[in-house]
Amino acid sequence: MYRLLAAYPKDQLFLAISARRQHAIAHTPYAACARLCCMELTGAKRHGTAHVTMLLDRALLPLHALAVALRIKRWNVQVVVTVAHGYLFLAAVLSCLLTQCPLIVIVHDDWIAMDRHIHIFKYFLRPLFRWTLHRATSVLSVSDAMAEYLWRSFAVQSAVQWPATDNQVVSAMRRGGLDGYPLRIAFAGMIYGTVHQSLDYLVRYMQCTEENSLELHLYSNYGPEQCVAHGWDNPAVHPHEWVRQEHLQATLQQFDIVFLPVSFEPQARYYAQTSFPSKLADYLTVGRPILLLAPEDAAITRYARLHGFAEIVTELSPIHLAQAVERLRAGGDYVKAVVAAGLRVFHLNHDMQKQRTEFTDLVRTLAAANNSGNCAG
């Protein structure tokens, strides 16, 4: 959402966000937007009180919905956009039900599987999410796999809105082979259970290779202490500070390979099959080959095979990983073809300027179709 609405006039954007998330927009252009801050207790929980605070948060939803509905009227809102994450998006749905304002719901992850829920609520999650999606005027899915899941599970049709980014000018790709030794690999993104296993496997593999053969550079939430705690205290592993979005592509161009991991663990398998890594959009623009370590049935694996933009490893196998690394180290026409395929699929599906135009057209269409007069403006 941050990227999608970056060019939208800020005096025409009205935000309804969790009060504890205000810091996330404090030093961004979105700080100039009018906003409603909704109290949320879950982030302030203490040990042993998680269920209590979550229950209180759910009880506050009708009040949040009423507050949002009043702002819709006061601000003369034309369209409401929300992301199916946490519980506050339900307040957006209820507010649109009260005001008859058009609603766009964006689905990045399976809300039922990803969120923390009070145990008794789990019996109501599937019908609740189905009801929510069917209240939306338009539903946007992060990938074709997510769109298939929403249709199969909830009979909801959705348009695919792939992860996207602005296409900054990429440097010319290195001629011939890559730099050789050491082969410098970069990873950028948050390290959670959905990627940790494959990252850990790459680090363990590096420990078995000859000295100065490989380097791994992490631009993530892992600093030196976290690396040591997970057994990654390897001189070839270099943790760095988080890189701001506007500097990410230039940072990744310093390296030979960008690494895209997805966990093979059973508890993460469902995520792999339906969700989609948002960092792919940035990876595709930097003119470097992508090394993908992911299960065969992962959504990103199917997408990469279709478009040919990555060297793919679908087993936690040192032999297969070594073969993939050496193919990329050799460079030549194969690596050039992989990089060229990445740039093609970026322009096809992941160009943010193209998505902004399509999204703006959608907003205008929904606003024009809303003839009730409640949200006209």
C-alpha cells in the first residue's frame, strides 16, 4: 500500500490506522494525511494477558467501525481500501456496510492461517472471512495462486495485483562471468519462519565450501547478535542495517546473486503454496540472477518456472545447491538469459507505475458507479 499510493495526492487520502502504528508513517509523506487512530491493545500485551487484550480488541471493533463510518461521511470519502491483515480491516468492512461506500479488499496472505486468534473464534473464522470478502466491491489478490485459493475456498473472484516496485535505472549487467571468488550473495527482507529454514541451509552449506568461495550479505532484521544466536557466526555472513526502499535496488546491484528463500518446513508449507514474496519485484529490477531455494509446490516456484527468471533449487540438497551456485558463477549466456527474463516479467507484471494507473482507474470506476450519493465527491 505504501508504494501503491505513493503518487496519490495526500490531501485526498484519509487513513484509519492502529494508534500504535503511527510511528510507521511519522517521517513519510503519509504524515500529512488526515487520519483516524484506532486504539489497539494487542501490541501492548504482557505475559499471560494475550487472550485478554485480543478479546478487548475484538470487542472494540463496532466502535472503530462507527468512527470510520462517521469519517467517511465527514471526509466525503469515495472509496475505502483495506488490507486483510489483523482485525482492524473488519472495521473498514463494517463501516462500508453502514455507509454503502465502495470497498476494495487487498489479500496478500491467507488471513485465517496467518493471524493470531482467540481459540473460540477459530470456529467462526472461515465463515467470517467469506462474509468479509463477499461484502467487498472489488478483491485484489497478491498472486494467481492466492486468487485460485480465494475462488476455491470462498467462491470469490479476484483480480491479481502482483507485488510491484518503481523501476529505477539499473546498471549494465556484468559482461561474461560473475566476479568468481568470492561469489557475493545478497538477501533483503524480514527473516521469519517462512524463510528462515532455507536461509539457514544456505549458511550451513557455505560452511562446507572452500574458504572465500561464497559470501552472504543480509539486509534484514537480523543483526550480529541474532546471527550468533542462530549459529550464523560465520566470517562469510555479513549482517547489515535495514535498507530503505529508495536505496534497495542500488544496494543489491553491488552483489553477484540475489537469494530468494522459502521454508520447506511443514508448518510453512501452506504459506508457500498461497503467498508470494513481495521482495521479488525489487529483485527483478537489479540486473542480477536470482537463486531460488523453495519447495516444488510453492507459488513462487511455479511462477519462476513459467517465466524462467531464476535458478531454481527445490530440494535441501547440497549437491543441487552446489550445482546451481556453479551455474551462476560461470555466468555466460545462461545468466544473461535469466536476467533478461526477469526484466521482461517485471515490465509485464511488477511495474508499479503501471499498477498505479490501473488502481487509479479502478478507484475512479467504483466511485463513478456509486450512485447512492452517500460517498460522492
